[in-house]
Amino acid sequence: MSAGLLLVTVVTPSGMVRKKEVLSVALQTTSGQIEILRGHVSMVTTLEPGEMCLRDATGEEFFALGEGFAEITSDSVIIFSDLAENAEAIELEATETAIQRARQMLLKSATLSADERRAAELDLAECAVKIQIGSRRKKTGARAEPGH
């Protein structure tokens, strides 16, 4: 690994989404947003749906992240999340449809189990993050690396 860089690995239930050396990574934790640089104190933190920003010498790469956790050491960050989607790959129309589905599901909350309600609430939160990040990134033209 190059000096001064942090190795970030992002894993979802579908497999590894990204592995990259970066200058920093910003994550949305349940305690607020944090930025991690090489030399960070070792810790494990829980993640909530939000934006992840990977910064390297050539710019920034943005992702919508779901719930999960991150294992942080002085030279690496491993992120385990149920969602990790590159901002440039977010399909806004499909995400809007998913939001409507989740809202319809929540309208039937009296007939839902606690697990079904929690799943619908999580879907709604993740879709809202995807819409926010996808819309903002498409407007600003933030860079995404080919194939990711």
C-alpha cells in the first residue's frame, strides 16, 4: 500500500463492491458523519443510510450506503453494508418507484409484523438517500470511475 493512503473495502451481501486506496473516506454513522484518514484510531462503528465519499488524488467518488458497520484500523477501512451503490449508477426513476412501494407497504402498517415494518422503513430510508445522492451527483457531474 502506498504511504499515506488508506485501503477501503466495501462489501455487501452480493459481494465486494469496491476496493481502493484513498486519501480519506467519509461515512454516515449512527453518531454522525465521520471522515477517516490514515492513522485513525482502531474502532468499529455502525452505519446508517447515508453518503460515502472516497477521496483520492484525482477527485471524489460518491456512493449511497445502507445500514451496516465499518471496521476501521490505522491503514484500512472495511465496510459491510446492505447497500453500496455508486452515485452515477443510481437509477432515479426505479428508485422513485421503490419509494412508492415502500410507502404503500407502510400504509398497511396495522397488518405488518415488526420485521416487515422495519424492512419497509429501511427501504424507504435507503431509497431517500439514493434519490438525494443520485440527484445531486447527476446535477454536479461528480466523477465516477468506469465500471463502478
